[in-house]
Amino acid sequence: MPPHTKLQNPNDIPHPYAHPGKSKNMIEHKELSTFDELIEKEHGPIGSDSRVEYEARAQMFIVSEMLKAARKEAKLTQEELAIKAGTQKSYISKIENGKGNIQLSTLIRIFEKGLNRKIGFTFL
């Protein structure tokens, strides 16, 4: 946009981090007051297919970040962790990148054998 161009609407200013085709104006979310309301508006009500998919991706992201942080804290490469845990480097990489399915037994083995850490679960 050339300098000195007069805008008809301040919302016409392109946001530098907006995703093409998915750009949203802050005004669209003006009526929302909680994070839960935002999640519901963006991903649907609890139990809907889109919400279940979103929550599964969010949980995968959390697990991947926890594994990555624990591995780095232990000063291990993915290859070293895989050897200690009895799995493949590619499997460690998939988990850390939030790809694929995680078998619970393998995840526990990675943390317990590979990282000497215990895993705990909370059911909500």
C-alpha cells in the first residue's frame, strides 16, 4: 500500500501475520470474553467433530513439546533416545513433529526407559 493512501476503513489494513484466505478481523471476536468462547466459535461446541479433531491436535502438540523438552533436557539426540527406548529415530521424530499416531505403551517406554521419567495421566 503506497504511503499517504487514505483508507476507507481501518480494518482494510492487511495484517502482516494474517494467513491468506483465513484472515479474521479482531472485530469478529469483539463479543467474546473468554478463551472457551473463542475456541467454541472457531472449532465448534464440545463433542462436535471439528472440536474433537481440534482437541486431538492440541493434545498431540502438548505431548510432542513435552517429549522434545525432556529429550533436550536429557541432552539426547533423537537417535540416542530411540536406541535407549527400543524404537526408531523416525518414530521419535514423528512424535516431536506432531505427526502420526502414538501408541500409549511406546510413549510410556520412551519416557521411562529412554528418559528415566514417569508419565502421569489425568482423566477429566
